[in-house]
Amino acid sequence: MAESRKAKRVGNKLQIYLYLMKKVFILGVAFATVLGAVTSCDKVKEAASAVQTAAEGAKEIDYQFLSKPEEVKKWLDEVRAKAGEHAKVMDEVKFYINRPALEGTIKREGEKDFLYVDIVYQDPEDKRRVEEINYFGNTSGWTQPEKKEINVVGIGAENFRLEDELFDFTQVTDETINKVLQDAWAKYKDEAKYEYQYIKGLKIDIEGIEATIHGKLKANGVEKTEYYKTDFQGNSKK
């Protein structure tokens, strides 16, 4: 499931979140049904085995792939193929590397690095809504398009128009995206300061392009994240 959209604006401007209550409810019902069916020790073991098998079949990603232009291009082409003509009315494209065995509050030993991708565009049937496609590298791969409601909160919410949040993803070039990633890496890379670093995330929306640099500090073992934001021409935003 995709996480809620972060606030796009601050102060007296709008905050926009994807409305996921319906999806959460459906998953809750499904989970309760499974629990009701698993009534014996053998079935509990079978269920646990199925979960383990799914984890073992997860597709591992090279956690440094966002530093490799050819790999980035391959995934951008995949996003364009999935979005099709809807790429012209895109709301957001997001790539995110997860390293569950090494990072986070709770480490999950043995789990592979994996990629999460989020594609959100205007619903072709109801212009007030969006459709979302996800890629879960640790489980199911690509999902089918799913319609989502939009919940808008904050001062002036009544003036919200989805059209104002959309951009033409076909006009954002591979060259510009890779330039932003390389510029972000050049700005924040610091081998003396970090045990390791890598480009953890890439987000593209109406506000431009954002690269996320993540690493673990040598001094105290704390994880630290830096953000690098540009316009669609790759010019850094101060």
C-alpha cells in the first residue's frame, strides 16, 4: 500500500493526501477472513511457509541503481509504458529503495533490498480522482491501476483543483533526471563522514524533481538523509 502523500505546500496553502481508508478496510476484512480459516497448527505452519516463500522469491534490487544512468533509463521507460497516454496528466512518480536488513528502527535480518515505485495520474473517467500503479519489488511486482479518492485539507481546500497539480511526464527527459541525480550525489557525497551513502529516492511532481541521498554516519552510526530539489530543467532550488 502506498503511503499518504506528504504535504506539498506549507503555511496557508494546501496540503493534499491520498485517501486510503477504503483500501485499508478491505485489507482488514481479508486478514480477518484468513485468521478465521486458519484454525489448526498445521494450517498456521502452511500460512507461515507461504509468507516465507514469497519473501524468498522477492526480486532484489541493486541499491545503487539510481546512480547508474542506464538503469535509471530502463525504469523510467517502464514507468512510461505503464502510464501510457496518462503520462501527460501525471500527478506523481516516485522511486524508493528499501534496505530492511540494514536500515530503519527495526532491522529485518535476511530480507533483500527492494524497490518501491509509485505512479499516480488523473483518472481518465473521473477527472476529480486519480489512478495509482505500484511496483513492490519484495512481493507482487507491478499492480493493476487502482482508482483513488483525494482528500484535501487546509485553508482554501475548497479551491483545490487536481488540474493544477498535474504535469506532462513525457516532457521530463532522462537526461535531466540523471543530471539531477548526479548533481545531488556530487553535492552530498562524503566518504570521510559516512560509512556508506547512496541515492535512496527520486520523486517527480508538479514542483519539480527531488533526489534523496541517504547514508550512515561514521561518528555515531546514525542514519541521515539529504534532499536535493530542482525544476524540470534541472536547476537547483535554493
